Amino acid sequence: MAQWALWVKAGHQVLFSSRHPEEIKSLVDGLGPLARAGTVKEALAFGDVVFIGVPYSAYPQIGKDYAQEFKGKIVLDAGNAVPARDGEISKEARESGIGITSAKYLAGARIVRAFNTMNYRRLASNANRPGARMAIPIAGDDKDALTVASGLVRDAGFDPVIIGPLESAKYFAQGAPLYGQDITAQEIQQRLKTLR
């Protein structure tokens, strides 16, 4: 929950969701009045932007159960398809591209791949660090969604780097050259030149 708390600290109202919101209530209560806990349906109704960070194998079911709620929502997609945990959908994500696969299962959502390149502890420890900020690569097909996502990346204490359309999320998917990199925006731009 550490990186989401950064948005609370930046002054955003945040609803943390869970299938069992009572299990996260004490953690959320400690973040102050801008944070609260609720169900998935409540979170989808509450937010202009939804951050999704669940096991990737849950995407088809979540997309089916909340199809109407996802329509038109900006979704910051931080999920990674891990074969040992997520099974068959990992193959699809690898073959079709993870951004394209997310868009398939969360149909109608305005997907922006973001915050998937490292775990929440590393993100939290690098937020608003002194000196050059750590960069967060993002990709999406919706220009306005990318603008909103870029602002949220900055509010969390990082520099956003728009890699390109959703298809280009392959450059920072798990195992790709920009995955797991604690580097600056300038360094990402330099590396991208060698990848394209």
C-alpha cells in the first residue's frame, strides 16, 4: 500500500479497495482523512482514476464482473503476468503484449501501463528522493489519460516518461530492458534509442 499512500500525502482523496475492506481498514485509517477503505465496486464508482495492482490472472474476472464500471475510466495498470502465479494468461500477455492484453480484459477502460517495473517497497523508498528523480515509464493509447497519469506519477514523487502507445509497454514489461531499472528520465530516453 506504500506507493498509493504517496497520493494521499500529495493531497488526493484515495479509496483503497479490497474484496474484504475490513481487512485493510486499520492500515487505511492510519493515512488520515483523505484515505478510506471500500469494496471494488465502491472504488470504481469513487475514482476518476483507478490503480489496479492485483494478480494478473484476476484480470479476466475483474473485467467481466465490473465491465460497466470500467468503461471510460482511466486505469493505471501495474499488473505483471507471472507464469508461476498467473498461468495461461502469462503466455497470452507475452505473445500479444501485456498492454494489449490488459486492454482486452478491461475493455472500455483508458489503460495506462505504469508502476509495474519494481515492487512497492523500492517505489516508496525512491519517491521524492534528493537529486535526480527516478523515472516511471508509462504507455497508453489515450492522450488525455497519459496526461492525467503523468501528473499522478509526478505527484507520487517521480518523473513520468511516456514510452509511446500501449503496444510499447513491451519495453518495460517484466524481463524487458526497462524493467526493474532505477534510472532517470534522461537515462530512459537514452536507452529507448537503442531499443527502437
